[in-house]
Amino acid sequence: MPHNFLALADHTPQQLRTYLDLARQLKLHPAGFRDACRGRTLAMIFQKPSLRTRVSFQAGIYQLGGQGQYLGPKDIQLHRGESIADTARVLSRYVDGIMARVFSHQDVVDLGAYADVPVINGLSDLLHPCQVLADLQTIEEKLGTLAGRKWTYVGDGNNMAHSILCGGALAGMTVAIAHPRGYAPDPDLVTRARDIAARTGGAIMITEDPAEGVADADVVYTDVWASMGQETEHAERLKRFKGFRVDGKLMAQARPTAIFMHCLPAHRGEECAAEVIDGPQSVVFDQAENRLHAQKSVMVKLMGDRW
């Protein structure tokens, strides 16, 4: 098992399965793990705010017998007088793990390189592995299996698309990314996902046609069109993403048993219709809950004594 949790592509299919199986046990039998990280402290670095990431990590480490320490932009001097290397080295003398929600992916990579304790990527501009670990747990709960399923993401080729590509490929799924022209996922990550899929029996599809991407999908996923830090692009993206809203008509292209997923927060009427996100196929709040259980599995494996 890697020392850090920075990217799903750093793991083998067997390691992914270990995390998912442990997350299931943590959800079913939480009392059995209440001392798994007893006395451990998790430093939680936030360059950008988040409801789900902060509460799920802080509640999760507490439920495992440890404590979380929130470090917001005004609490530490990251990039404002102290280098990442020095920050990582100092924190390593105080805490047992570091979770970082950052803008630049290089920041979390550098933290992982210089810290002597495990580093968890809570989100970066390139990847969101904790979210996709929770998504895989949710898909397995709802559909029973992962391998052979078709997982379609509709929208911007962003950090969610990248982690879905690699996470789905690791699980042996067919991953389709349907994006507007000019908003394709990173080609290097697409290549990496295709390499993984070739070993696991999965497949990768990249298309500019949302109907083609969603056709016969088991899972339909979307994200906001303008993420945090892209507010000035919002008006332009509304025009460029026309036709990529997940509404009832688009969902009808998927399998009748398909589920709808969104990492939240959602903008009803933009990337998804209210009839979909609030409808019977939506599992968005189960996803949100599973952030807690999936991340607890990561903390137990990286920071616990016996696992």
C-alpha cells in the first residue's frame, strides 16, 4: 500500500479493493473501529473551503479515536513566508497524518515528498481521489458490482473527470467522458487510464456527444460547470456547455436501472435538472455520506495500528 493517498492511479486493483472492503466494514460496524486511530492527530490543510471534506474528515478521525486540526488559509503561512517543504517537515513532528485540500496538485505532491507522515489528497485542481473512492463504494452498494459497468461523466474534463477515469479503470469499468469542445480531460491522464483499463478489462471512451456517452450507462455523473476559482469563466461556460445538462431526456439514454451521481454542491438548472438530482435515480446524498466511510478507510490504513 502506498505511504500516501494522492491519486487512485498510484494503487493496484487489489489495493483499491482493500480500501472498498474496509470502507464497507467501517460503515456496517463503526463501533469496532472506534480505537483504530486512538491518540492520532490529523492536520487538515484547507486552501479552499468545503462542507463535505471538512466535516467528513473531522468527524471521521474523531470516530476512529483521534482528532482533527483545521488549518485554514489564515492559520498557516503556506506560500506566504514558509515553504511547503518546511511546512511538511514541521507538521511531521506534531501530527500523525496530513490531509490537504489545495488549488495546485503540485502542492499535495510536494507535501507528500517532504512529510514523514502520510499525506491524503482531499482535493487538488488535477484530482479528487477521496470523492471517487466514495463514489465507487456507492456504485457497488447500489448496483452490486463494479467490473463491466459503464460509468459516464458529463461536463468539464476537470479533477472529477480525471479521478473517475483512473478509479473506474482500476475497477474494470467502462468510463465515458462526454465533454464540450475545448474542455477535454488531460490527455496524459486519459492515456494512463487506458493503460490501466487494458490490464483490468475496462475501457475508456472520450466523446463530445453527451447522448453517445450516456447511451446504456449504468452510472451518469456530472459536476458544476465552473469550479471554485473559475468564477470569472461562469458566463462563458454557460454558453459553451449548452446541451450538456443532465436532464430527464439525457437520463433516458442510460439503462433503466441507471443511477445519477453528483459530487456536490450542485447548481440545479445548470449542469443538472432538478427532476434528475431530486428524482428516484439520484443517489447524491448516499455519495455524500460515503465520503465519511471511504475516508475513514484511508485514515485507518495509513494512520492506524493494526490495519
